[in-house]
Amino acid sequence: MTQQSYTEIWADGLWNNNVVLGQMLALCPLMAVTTTASNGLGMGVATLAVMLASNMLVSMIRGIITPQVRIPVFILLIAAMVTLVDMFLNAWMHELYQVLGLFIPLIVTNCAILGRVESFASKNNVGPSMIDGLAMGIGFTWVLVLLGGMRELFGSGTLFADASLLLGESFSFIELTIFPDYGGTLLLILPPGGFICLGLILAGKRVTDRKLEARRNTMTTTLQEGSV
């Protein structure tokens, strides 16, 4: 893999082929846990860990897995990684574990993880596969945090509320009250608010992509005219 190839992997995971914004996958946990930015961060990091470990393991054993049994093997590996993450959260981050609840075991059914394992890790070496898992996981996490932050900010006027309880005392510095004495907007905390905020994020990505494409076209035209 060349350096440019690694750059493309990062670009796809973080933006171009983002799990949510590009592939429209993992919408169930996205809507369910993003009532606050803290919950989104916790779910994102848990999913990132599973995606990274699953990509690495599948890439390591891809040569000995026959095509006929690859999907069951992939699911078993993902389930094993989810079980380890679930046990870790229950032991060391019990408050976050209680908030995320059933959605931690349901990471097994996250189409984004199985999709990356099948389409990328099973066809590439360990290094690129780990980078792909890391990039896709970070891309998923920042969307979770952004969506949770939007809903929390305009729904209750805070950001990363109770982060110290969920993620540990070391995260207390990120707890912010943006709008003191804010009455809150219940709609944004409820599921319809999640769809509204996600729609705004998707619209923002489309507008940004169009502006970037127009800028690239302008630069290409200028270079072509200059070379004539």
C-alpha cells in the first residue's frame, strides 16, 4: 500500500464513505443513544474498538477461512470482540454500561462492522485493515458525538453532561453548561429530534461536498488553461 492509499482509507472512513453519512448504516444505535454527547462518545468508542479488533483478526486469518464459512466465522469473531467490550464496560465503566444497555450486545448486528470485515479486511493485509477499522470507527464516533451534542445543546442547553459519571472523573473538564436556566426543547431529546438533526448533518455534508467539488473543478480548469 502506498502513502496515497492510506490517505484514501482515512478520507473514506472519516468523510467520503462515512458509516453514517456515506453508507447510511448503524442508524438504530445512532438514534437510540445520542441523547447526549457523552453517550454518543461512549457508544462510538465501543464500536471503534470492536471494528478495529475485528478487522485485524479477520485480516490475520483470511488465508485459512474458506469462502463457504466466512460469514459465520466473521460473525463469531465480531461477537467475541463485542463480548469482551461488554465485559470491560460492565467492569470499569458501569454507569456508561447501564446507559448504553442493550445496544452494546447489539453491536454484533451492526452492518457497518460486518460490511468492513467482508469488503476490506478479508481482502487486505493487517496494516491497511487496521487503518480502515480505525478510520471507519473514528468516522462513526464523530458523527455520534456531533449528533448527540446537537440534541443535547438545543434540547437541554448542556454539552457532555454527566461525562464524569459515565466516562470517569478525568472527563469532568468537558462538562459544559452553554445556556444557563434553559428550559429545554423536549422534541430534540425525543427520537424525532434525532432525525431532524441527522437530516441537517446530511444536508451539511452534501453542501460541503458540492463546494469542494466546485473548487476542485475550478483548480483543474485553471491548471489546464495555464499549461496551454
